Amino acid sequence: MTDTSAETSILTEDSTDQRLLNAAERLFAERGVDAVSLRAIMAAAGTNVASVHYHFGSKERLIEALLDRYLDQIEKRRFALLDVAETARTLRAIAEAIVTPLSEIAEEGSTAWLSTLGKLLISGHPALIPMSVSFQPQAARLQELILRLRPDATLPSIRFGVTHAVTLTCVVLGDIAHTNRLMSLSGTYLDDGQMNAQLIDMVTAILAGPPDES
């Protein structure tokens, strides 16, 4: 006989997890991580006052779970695109491997997650430490491919470029409407495809480093 009460409990817990993560994602994107209290998250999620501690243990673990939401998806997609870039041997192909996995997250409707990540990257928030560890294999592969095309580049220069390329991409894709409001001041509007193309152009330029001044 199926234990329906156990199944109901599991479904309820899963639903509560997702409601808390969805509420946190939205509020963090709007206000920033440090400006949002656990009480505000629980109120927005419509859960009881002990729910975050029950499901995550602390705000730090909630943030970690939120950042983990798309990491596997991004990593798999990026490594696949880096395989393509290895054959293409162009900085633009590497730029596409940086931008495309994130733009696909935006297309799925998760711009708040990108906005939150962008804010954390800009501030250098300590919540990024667990995520930075999981990013190391991607960073190493990016570094390897860029060095093949820029053998005279220093590692700090490459790492600086990759860090700011990812940050720029998250900030722009996390609030495309904001970027278009700025663009509208000069009478310009970019649709999502044009925005992605511009981002890839910008990231390519960042990865290229300074112009040869010799």
C-alpha cells in the first residue's frame, strides 16, 4: 500500500523549498542580498517563521542553494561550447561560451537569478566563495583556451578579463529593461538577440586584452 501521507509531506516540503528560493531570488534581485531579511523572504513565500531554518539552516545556506540552482546547467552548456571554441580557435567562440549559457538562463525567465549573481559579483560578496570553488574547472578551461590564442598574456590579465566578462553579462542580462532605458536616451532599442550579440562583441573585446602598442 502506498504511503500517501509520506508522499504528500515530500511534495509539500519540495513546494516550500521552491517558494522560499523563488521569493529570495526575487527580493535579492530587487534589493540586494544584505538588505533582505529572512522574515521578509518567509513573508513573501507565505511560509511560517521557522521554514528557512528547517529547510536550509541559515540565510547563508539559502543563498548557497539559490546560487546552485543553475550551476550544473551552466557548466554542462559552457563545457560543450568550449569544446566548439577549441576547434574554432577564436576569442569570439570563447566569448560565446561565456555569454550563451547565461543568456539561455535569461530566456527561461530567470533574470532575477542573474541579477542577484551580478550584484554579488560587483560587491565581491563572501556568499560567492562556495560558488567560486565550483567555477574553478570552467575558469581553468577558459584560461587554457585564451592562453593558446594570447600566449604572451599574463594570468592576472586573463583572470581579470574573465571575471569582468561574466560580471558584465550577468548585470546586463539580469535587467535588460534597464539597459534599454539607458539606450533609449540615444534613441536606440535592442531586442534580446541584438543584446546577446552586443554582449558577445563586448566580451570578445575584453578577452582580447589591451591593443598591441608596439
